[in-house]
Amino acid sequence: AHSGSRVALPCRAQGSPPPRIAWLLANGTELRPSAAGGGRALVEPDGTLLIRAVTVYDRGLYTCLATNPAGTAALPLRLQV
């Protein structure tokens, strides 16, 4: 991603019951769709992580977590700025 741009990291998961999506950010913070927006990062209802105005400090490993009673699946994504 280019510094200053907006980044969208998609995360799609299917299951029964439908899994809940959360993101583990590069700084160790967990972010869910229900979390209050207001920061530069938010999770859309479809599970996509949006980061506004990325900087080099946003680079790192982001992990999408999909959880339901059957278990948890994780998808790591590396963001380069």
C-alpha cells in the first residue's frame, strides 16, 4: 500500500452458525465489527478491515479470525507500506 492511502483487507468466512469475524492488528489490538469507530481502523459488517491513511507504522502482520462453536480459523495477511 502507498502511504496516505486507504487499505481494505477482506476476510470472508462461511459456517453454520455463521462465524463472527475479528481482526488481530499488527500492534496486538483485537478489533471487531461492533467496536466503536473513530479510529483509523474499523471492521465493516462483512468482515473487511479498513485502515484510513496508512503510514509505515501500520505495516506488519494482520490476522483475520473467524469464530463459531465449531472452532476458530485464522488467516494472516502481511501489510507492506
